[in-house]
Amino acid sequence: MRILLVQPAPFECGRIGLENALWMSEPGALTAIAACVEGEHEVRILDMRLEEADALPRVLASFRPELVGVTCMTTDAYQAQAVLHCAKSILGEQVFTLLGGHHPTLVPGEHDHEYIDAICIGEGEDTFAELVTHLSSGGDPKALHAIDGLAFRSGEAQTLTNKRSQARELDTFPAPARHLLDAYKGQYFFASAMNMAAIQTSRGCAFDCNFCAIWEFYEKKVRFLSSKAIADRMEECEEPFIFFLDDNFLTRPKRLEELCDEIESRNIKKFWMIQGRTDFVVENPELMKRMRDCGLMMVLSGFETNDAGTLESLKKDNTRENNLKAAELLNDLSIITTGIFMAHPDFEAQDFEDLYEAINEMKITIPLVVIHMPLPGTQSWRENKDKLLTTDARFFDLLHAVVPTRLPRREFYERYAAWNEKTEASIDSSLSLRFIARRPRLMMAMRHGMKLFTERREVLRMALNDPENYLRDEDEIIGASQAASAEELVEALATEGVTA
């Protein structure tokens, strides 16, 4: 069976966005499901973030896949739908179209369209493998009731099959088929870490922050890849940099000590980046130092706010004191800090100034200020759905206020757009000569990526620093959304792909 798996572009040309400028990670979901079937089927991966616009129709016409699968988050939901619309337009009913990812799992009803044959709900490997076996053996594409974890069109209604169990141990899954990305080798990055691989070593999160849907997607269960398996995959990576995709890597200290044992005994020389909570950093300073010595170069943390009351309202289960101590500890260890902070729609002018002052106090290497919003599938979404100004998926990018702001919209965006310039002191004080002197091998490894990152960062800054860009998006998208439905938008995007 010929199978094409597609990573959609994140948004239309001309829209502001963080992805493609600050980071671009391998499409790990696609390499994971590809590994489950590629031994018996011909599988290709197309990463539209790194392709010309006409690549999709060209590959569809030449490869003529029998199954096209797409993964998506919220902001690229329409782009993902357009890929499948394009596939049906070119190949007709001979192609089976499948959609998966976090957004379709949490709101499958939003993707109930005639050009989407099925939606993968939840974890994809086993569901995908069973679906491919069913279709390749001549099974009826409209009779999928026996396959757990699917939503599919049955007549005029969307049918949900039984929930797919998420109990399988991660070590029993095949290693992701990363070789299917060879055409894009060297093009994935995080900031100056150019030529970056990606490994997921756990799934799920034990915390239930009300602005996040990860714990709901994985049913508040957490499963881990063994330290030996992690080290095996690290050794297989040719890339000098690795991003661990775990939503919260910093948990279970014993597991991380075992990983350090593996890295040290095998003499693995990789630089790696993680996402993790600040309370773990504070509680485990010696382990953080050991991980630094084993190659840990960056920790991305959700600091969220400078206000203790706001942390509590987010159900973050953390403190401002932990954030301050963690930032200090990581700086002392010469570990790059990437900190995510939230500007809230109810901010007044002084709230913005207080947030920027707190960021500079913490000396965050890469501060990122986003706009707090109720994301689809979260507790916050359910509590604030009636306040939404729009349900256009493209706005849920953490860069737009989707609920009313306390300040006038223009003033809100003017003060928000100032965050890059207002937090320059944080960056300058973090990247000190002491940092450079302590980690010369890391600085040499990032040398090539620094020039490219500086160029990308300047382009991004020009876009993010201009409040008119946010207001223009609102005028163009909300105005257009009032005149055109999401279905019409997807059809237009798909038509662009067909005619490109």
C-alpha cells in the first residue's frame, strides 16, 4: 500500500508566528506511526513547512498514495484539512484520508467533513497499524467499527469506535522511522541549535493545569521510555543536538540518574534540550548539574507569571519563589533558560511593566511572552467559551487575544508587542562571558546556527514588535470569518494547493 504522511504548514504566508523562526522540530508523530507499517508498505513523509507550495499536488499526482494521513495542532487545523481536501480533489475516492493529532482528538466534531474519511482519536500507532491492515487486505473503508480509536463517517453521521487503550509500554513500540526525513536532514532547529534530532521519552503529564490539554489527551497517565532505550536512540542520531519532546521531562529523578549512567558509560557526546518544571529544578540541584555535565544545554519552562495569585488560578501547583530560584540555579550552571510567560487579557498598563521587570530580574536567556487564552479541549476553554470573540482556529496561536481585553485593543497590543525590547536586559545578563567560558564546546557547536538564528530572529522581531500586525490579523481574519465559513476557508486553501 502506498502511504503519504503530511506535516502541514503552520499558517498562511504573511501571518506572524513563532514556529519556523524560533524552532522547528521533526514531525515525531508521523515518524512514530510510519515505523509501525513501513516494513510491509511504501511510506513517504512530506513536511510542508520545508517544501514549496506546489509540492503537495505534485507528490499526490506522481506517487498516487492510497492513504494520506495528516497530523495537526490547533493553529494548523485548517491547513491539515486542506491537505486532505486537496488529496480527494486530485485522487478522488481511490484515496483514504486520515486526520490525527491533539486538536482532532479533543474536538473531533470540528473535523467531520466528507473529504476526511476517518479521524484517529488519541495515541496513533496501534490504531494506524490496524487501519492500514484493514484497508490493504481489502476491508470496507466505510466499515471501521472494529478498530478502536477512530471517528469516521457512517452515512451522514460521525461514528466513534471504542476508546483506544493507552496502556502499552513505550519500549514495546518500534523506534520512529526517522530515516524517512532524510530529505530534510539538517533543517530542524531550536534557536541556535541547528541540525537537531527529536526524541520523545515519555507521554502524558501528571499535572492538571487548566490552560493545558496534554493531561486530558493522555487521560492524566504518564508512561516512560526506559533509560536504555533513550540512550540507544541518542546513539542512533547523527545530529549533534537533540530535543526531548516530552511535555515534562523533569520527573522521576531515579530514571534521570539512570539515563546519566547510560550516557556516561557509553560516552555519548550530544547536546540536548528539554521541557520541565521549575520546582523540579529547585528540588534537584545536584541532578541538574549532573545532567548538565551529560550534555543538557537548555531547559524550557512555563514560568507563566510573576504573580503568585495568577499561578494559583492556573492550577499550576508551583510558586514564584521556585521560578526565581530555578532561573538562578540554571544560570549558575550555564544552562540556557527558555521561559514562557503569559500576558493576560485583563492586564492593565502596569501589569505589563511588572511582568517585563520580573523577566529581567530572572535573567532568562530566551524569554517568550505569549497571550493567555482558553485553548480548545482545556478546562479554561470550557469555562470561558461564552466569552470568545472568535472560534477561528488560526487565532489560538498564543499571539492574539481571543477574549475581550481590559485595555483598548490597540493599547493592549502596543504594550504586548513591546516585550521583545523590554526584556533585552534579561538576554544580555544571561549570556555572560562566564557562560561562554564554562561551555566552550557548546558555543562552538552552536556557532553555525547563531548566524542563521540571528537572521530569523530579526525577521520575527520586526513582525512581533509591530502592534499593527496583530490588529491587521484581527481585521482580516475576523472580518473574513464573518463573511466566510471555516469550510470555505479550507476549500480555498486546498484549491491553492491544487492549482499551485
